[in-house]
Amino acid sequence: MAAENKVFDRYAERGVSSTKEEVHSAIAHIDKGLFPKAFCKIIPDYLGGDPNYCIAMHADGAGTKSALAYAYWRETDDMSVWAGIAQDAIVMNTDDLLCAGITDSILLSSTIGRNKHRIPGAVVAALIQGADSFVRKMAEYGFEIHLTGGETADVGDLVRTVIVDSTVTARMKRELVIDNGRIVPGDVVVGLSSYGKALYETEYNSGIGSNGLTSARHDLFGADLAQKYSETYDDRTPPELVYSGSRGLTEIEPITGMTYGKLALSPTRTYAPVAREVLARYRKEIHGMVHCSGGGQTKVLHFIEGLRVVKERMLPIPPLFEIIQRDSQTPWYQMYQVFNMGHRLELYVSEKVASHIIAVARQYAIDAEVIGFVEASPQAEVCICSPHGQFVYKKQ
């Protein structure tokens, strides 16, 4: 554990936390809503006043991934990275709603805070166009997101480059809510791959998502980024932790044939088309859904009591995560706590429907497998059996 704590200190010194203890402590006594174990907070239908309905609202964004997009754009003039950031900010919200069982009629508002000296109007336009393009693509698969506008603010005194966030709202019948409180011993865990090329994606996806990017970019890329783009990091970070890797933004990764920059900027994969179809067919058989975002493979700990989730047949680790670990020497224990490591959506279901869910995912060219099971336990915990060791994480 000493080595693990040392790495956690290294992670914290970059100003980030994979477990967000302070945040969870701050909200510990806040009302958890109608379904305390649901992935998103569910509140009464204050808009319509119908006791049979409820409302979910959620806010998230692309995080520090936008700082890497800025550096890549400045280095290459490739504007396409901004469409990816727009998608990141949307998917980090919509796919959280999916885990509560919401699959349509989502209202989305976007917030862009930029440093106008560094982020011109063309970038703002690319972000807005990217959001519109993603929404239209999802509409082709029956997943309705309605853009309601938002706010673009020039806040150069607060933001070094740009921050891209979104807020989503949806109304649904209470009986349709997926509540992780229904997860029981005997359930199996179906994991959906975060990497590869889904049917609705245009290129290979590294699986990185929008979590752990502060760690990933500093551990992956070399010191020349610090010299050229000092605006992409906090100058209070210890110098030895700033862009301490060896890779170049435009250097080609040999396995995928993509640049390391584009791999790290792979847009966060949405599971909306798959989840929409799965929920339409098997909603009553789904006991829980977890988006393995902040907290990586330990995310489910926030939603269980008296259960142990054993992940014994994990999907293969994508190349990018292997590279990050090898270059940074981050213990595998923490890799699974920071990154999704290969699958970012988990469904907790009865064994009889697992194969059907896997078949639906594969129709969309997304690999899926039964990666584990649930059993009773005196304490909530996750046990990961990986090629690099067995790791146990307990609820704080």
C-alpha cells in the first residue's frame, strides 16, 4: 500500500482526485432524491406535477481534455478535435442518464467558457457545429437530444484556454427508472467495450473517454508541450510532474497507426444506440447500470451496500492504457481506479438475459462480455482479477 499511496500523492499534486472524497463528503447529507441508488439524482415531477413521473438533471463536461485539444490544434491546425470535445461534453451527460434508464427526449444546454485571447470564434463555431453534428447522428439511431442553447462566456481572467460543459434534463415515468438498489447477489456483470470502432463511429476509438486526462496527458507527452503551451497546465504543479512522458503529439502509435495526440483525444464513446435497444427489450431484467467514468472500475462502489462485485474476466486492456502505464509506471491498482481500462458501461442483470444484451452490443460492432458477478459481502467492495494482479477496493 505504501507504493499506492505514493502514487496517489503524485496524482493529487497535479490537483486532481480519482475518488473525489472531498466532493462526496460535501454532499453526504444532501437529499439523494427519489431513487438514492440511481446513477443520476431523480427528483419529483416539479414541472408537470404528475406523481407517476419524475425528472433527472445532470451536469458534466470534457474536463481537462480541452487543454490537450488546444495544444493539438495549435500544433497541427486540425479543427476536428473540437468536434470531439463537443461530443465529450454531451456524452458525459447523456450516458449518465442512460444508466438511470432515460433513452429519449433529452434537453441539452451547453456552456463554453473561453479565454478570448487564445480561443477565437472559429473554435467556438467548431464546438457548436460539433455538438449539432453529434445530435443529428444520434437522431439517426432514434436517440433524441434537443439543443436548447446555452452560454458562451469570455472569462480570460478565470480560464487559460477553454472549458466545455453541458447540462441535460429529462422527464420520465417513475416505473421506468433503473435503480442500482436492485442489484442482488447472483447478478452477472456485462461490460461493453470502450475501444475499437463502433458502427456509428468514424475511426478507431482508444477508449480513453473524458476521465483521467490530467494524468494521461502529463504521463504520456513530453516536456516540449510545457515549453510551447504553458497555458495548458497549472504552474503550481511540481515541475517533475508536468508533461513527464516521452511521446509527441503527432508521433504515430504503431499498433493503431494513429497519432498519440488523436488517440488521447478519441471522443468519448456513447452507448446510446445500444442502451436504447437493450432497455426497450429487457428493461425489467436490468437491475443496475453503471457508467465507469470518474473512479474507473470502482465507480459501482457508490451504488452498492452489502455486496461484492467480482470482475474476473475483464476485456483486453486497450493499447493506450498499456502505454500510459508503461511510460508512467503507475501501479495497476491505480490504473483501474482512474481509467475504464477497456469497458465503460456495465449492466447488472440476471444471467438469463446476458447473452441477449451481448448480442445487441455486437450488432453495433461493440464487443461485450460477461466480465464478472455479484455476491453478498459484509462490506461493499470491488475485486478485480487482472493479468497484472488481483486488486480489492472497499467503499470509503
